Amino acid sequence: MFKLPRPAALAAVLPLAGCMPAAVPAGLVLPSEPDIPVRPPRYAKVTQGVKDFGVVDPKDWRELNRQVAPKAGSGGTGGMPGMDGMPGMGGKRDSGGR
């Protein structure tokens, strides 16, 4: 069997000793204030707050697009100072990139 000399064995094991904590942290051994009241755990259902996403009939995609599209007059750069006449911002002379 192969035997390592003692200095070689110590050189191999000694760096690993630096990775071990010197002692167990006191917070894990003793609670800091054992007399403080703690709220008891409460039961919560696993399915609490789950919504039912059942099968529904398909809807007209054109109508759905109209519902989520921005309304006229909301958004855009209209009414923002300094945005008049900027190319590509939907002005009167905007060619739409064509």
C-alpha cells in the first residue's frame, strides 16, 4: 500500500480546514428571545386563488383587436411640445416609411 509522508498529508488536508466553521453560530443553538410570542401557522388551501380557465367558444379576432387597440386621441405624440413635424411620428406629411 502506498503511504504518504506526514508533511505531504498535512499539505493536502490543511487547506480544507479553512473551509470549516470554527464553531456553530449561536443563533442556531439558542434562540435570541424565547419568550416572544409567535403567531401559529395557519392552514391555506393549495388551490386558493386559482381561477377557472374553462373552454370557451372562439371569438371574432377583428372585434378582439378593436377592444385592445388604443382609442383615438389616447397616446401618440400629439400634444407633446417639440414633436410637431418630426419625421416618422405620424404627422400630416408622414409617408409611413414608404
